[in-house]
Amino acid sequence: MDVIVVGAGASGLTAAIQAARKGARVLILEHMDKAGKKILVTGNGKCNFTNEKQGIAYYNGKNPAFVLPALRQFGFAETLQFFKELGIHPQNKRDGYYYPASGQAASVIKVLLLECKRLNIEIAYNVGIREIHRETEGFSFHTKQGIFESLCCIIATGGKAAKKTGSDGSGIPYIVGLGHKIIDLVPALVQLQGKQSFLKNIAGIRAEGTICLYIENRKKTEDFGELQLTEFGVSGIPAFQVSRYVSYGLLNHKHVFVLLDFLSDLALEDATTLMEQRFHTYGAGKSAAQALIGLFPEKLNRVFLKEARINLEKPAQNCSDKELAALAALTKALRIDIIGTKGFDHAQVSAGGVDTDQINPTTMESRIVPGLYFAGEVVDIDGMCGGYNLQWAWSSGFVAGSAAADNIRREK
Ligand SMILES: Cc1cc2nc3c(=O)[nH]c(=O)nc-3n(C[C@H](O)[C@H](O)[C@H](O)COP(=O)(O)OP(=O)(O)OC[C@H]3O[C@@H](n4cnc5c(N)ncnc54)[C@H](O)[C@@H]3O)c2cc1C
């Protein structure tokens, strides 16, 4: 075989298609019974497969700029065109997020598999690989089903998130065995678990706000959007976006907390003025709890008042300026100490992976083992929520497949 791709996920299928389009004979080894199981669950089953806003700001890892050569070769426009030709009519649902017009992630897998079939790409399912060896010429794959051989190898085994879809980290030992360094894999795009007991009282609340992440009392990052409060902590896209930093902070035994700002468009002094108006100017005949009705969800009002040590029944106009300043401060910085994330099973991706110092970003070829390529989440790149992880899978897969096929042509 010219090229063996390990993993029939988003990046592996793209790599295989591109290598075959350039004339290589390709076999994919997949340890699950089906291809693309993770694609099926993306975007709540609708597959947010790319985003028109691109740039290194949307990618993370030790070296986010590593993504640029791949995105230049196969970026947003090329991705849309690739999928259009396969049959996926793109739909920009909101804010640059693209989905297939069918609204079904299954369509994406189906068209990729149809293209594999057209190109005579073989896919061997339920293959458990024991070892991958570098041979004098090419690679050998020792599996329960026997030994497979190829001139080039593309490892596209994904990360460790949502392991029931097949990406369970079992590709990592082969990569280490072939001499590569792995940056610690941690859950990313995942819910955060908080310590405060008031969380059980605000479960179910969804409110717009800013989440500000602090690690060892230093602000690390922030994100704005719909915060979802749950009985265990904080969820919603803003929590997802900061979660990779939470995971690394906790891995390094750092103290991690978030401040939730529910009045992001007001400065603290304006928030204090707002409280004074609601309690003192317009608060006649109202209790403290009633003075907040209409500003925040009621469960949240009760938590703010309790945390500010203001009795819910206290007449609003009797609340002191000091009490109202404390209340305003809480609405702009509700502190939740983070004790964990919901882990790999609930994460959309894992951060970490093959150290990008050891990969050529223009070809995705290993700098250590010639003829070995990497694609997708297995590399130390994780994208923000919004189609960036699949974009990285398509882009790096395309580049790896293309470069592997060029390599074969040179060898022949
Ligand atoms: C719930 C959820 C929702 C998501 N939504 C989105 C979204 O809307 N947009 C977006 O951009 N991203 C989304 N993602 C992330 C995105 O799905 C992944 O980043 C992307 O699929 C990674 O592609 P990949 O090819 O690197 O890995 P995967 O798609 O995980 O594929 C890896 C493949 O390798 C196989 N494999 C693993 N180990 C071995 C082995 N040892 N031997 C043989 N085969 C092996 C696996 O079975 C799998 O088929 C979501 C993820 C989840 C879990």
C-alpha cells in the first residue's frame, strides 16, 4: 500500500481522499465498526463544519501559528468548495457558523464515504493496532488481523474526548513509540465544576454575561455569551471557551476561579447607580427581592442578595449604600472556585497532543520520522467553539494527504 491512514474520522477521511485524488493507493485502518462516529455528534447532530471567521486567534496550543500554513493551503473557502463538490450545500446559520443545509451531520459522513468509494480507498474496520514500526522502506502495522505495510503513514487518531466515538487516546503510544513528544492531553470545550454551595439554587439559569478566568489570582482570559448555570457549575459556550486553560491550571495544581459578570455593559459605578435607583428611587413598597425583579432571573436575585448578606424581605429603601455597593459588585463578579471540569467524556475536544515543534506545518510530516504524517486533533492544536476543530481536521488532513501522495510520487 502507498499510504495507510490510521483513523477514519474527519481528518483521516480528508487525508485519504486527498492522497487518493493525487494518485496514491490508500488504506484506512479504523478500530471502530464505523467511520466518522464523532462527526455524527458534532453541532448537536447538525455539524458546524467550518466558520467564515478564521485566524490564529481561533486556535490554541503551544504554537497557535502552526495552523497558518495548513489554513493557507486549505482554509474556509477551499473547505466550502470541497464539500460543495461532494454534495454538501453550505448554510451560514449565524455569526459565520456553517452547517450542511440538510441539517444532518450524517450527510457529511455519507458524502465523505461516497468519495472514498469512488476513489477505491479501502477501509478496514475493527482493526486493533498493537504496534507501528518504522521499516527500512516505509511502515508496518501489527494488528490482531495481521500485518499491514505501507510506504507512508498518516496518524489521524483524534484526541481523548468523547471516547465512545472512538478517539480514546489509543493512538498516543504508537506516536511516542516512534519517538515523538506529547503535550499533556486535557479536556477542552467542556463544562466547569464549581465549589460554591449556592450553585444548586441557580441550576437551570441561562443569562448573558462575561466569564473571567483567574489562575493563581491572575486574569488569564475572558469570554462573553450565554452563561448556563448548572447544579455542578458553569456551562455554555463562554465556559467552554475558557475550559482548556482551566484544565491546564488544575493539571498544574493551580488555584482556579471564575468571576461571572451579569452586567457586562456597565462599569461597576454604573451598576451601583443602577442598584441605588432600583432600591432607593423606585423601591417604595418593595422588598429587596422585589427590587431586583426584572433585572435578573429570580433564582439569581436570591443568590445575589444572600451572598451580599441582604435579607430578602428587607424593605428596599432601607438598604444602605454600602449594601447596594456590595450587591452591585456581586452582580459584576460572582465568584465560583473551579474544582474540576466534567472530563474527557463530556468534552468536545482535547487540548494537547503531538508537539508541533516536531511537525513541519507546511506538510504535516514528522520532523523525526520521514514518511510519517499527522492530522487533526492528535496534534497539539485545539480550536475555539464554532467549527474550528473540524476546520483544523479538514485542513491538516488535506495537507497531510497531499504531502504523503507527493512523497510517494518522488519515491516512485
Ligand atoms: C459532542 C461533540 C460536538 C462537537 N461539535 C463540533 C462542531 O460542531 N464543530 C467542530 O468544528 N468540532 C466539533 N467537535 C470536535 C470535532 O468533532 C473533532 O475535533 C474532530 O472530529 C477531530 O477530528 P479527528 O479526525 O482529528 O478525530 P476524530 O474525528 O475523533 O477521528 C479519529 C478516528 O480515529 C479512530 N481511532 C482512534 N484511535 C485509533 C486506533 N488506535 N486505531 C485505529 N483507529 C483509531 C477513531 O475511532 C476515529 O474514527 C465536537 C466534538 C464532540 C465530542
